[in-house]
Amino acid sequence: MLTEGSNVEIETSPVAEVEVLDQVTQPWQVMILNDPVNLMSFVTLILRRIFGYSEEKATDLMLKVHYEGSAIVWTGEREKAELYVQQLQTHQLYAVMEPVD
């Protein structure tokens, strides 16, 4: 591409576009971290309400958080992950999101 009034050719690269697209389409995971405040039954209830998980799945995730310190509770697109983190934090749960490696 030639810039007007110049005889210098500038090459543009689509690499930046690809990196931005990868960040947008890359899957994200929502994690809940253990905290000393919330009851285990409350965490199970919130997981069922927000994600629609069965009692068994919500209990398994809650126990993983309790014994291992954290658990991935959902994986998917970034916008939805942000919404889930906000909903979990609204219920006073420690929730974070990070890109899937």
C-alpha cells in the first residue's frame, strides 16, 4: 500500500487482527475459590440456581472447592463467563475467570 504523497510502501499485517479474534473466541473458565464464610449448603444452592446443575453435580463441585481450594464450575465464551462471575460474586462467593490454556 502506498501512502498518498509518498513513495514509501507500508506493509500491513493481519497478525493483530488474528490475536484479537483469538482472545474473543478463546474459551474461558469460571472458578470458585474456597472461603471460610459461606456454608457448603449455600454454595451448593447457588451453583444449582445460577448454572441449573443437579444436586449431585453442585455438591461434587462444592466439595472440590472445599477440599482442593478451587473448582472450575463452567467453561465457555468470555461474555457469558463475565456474567457468571458477576452473579456468583453478587452472592458473596469468591469467583474468578481465566482463559483456558
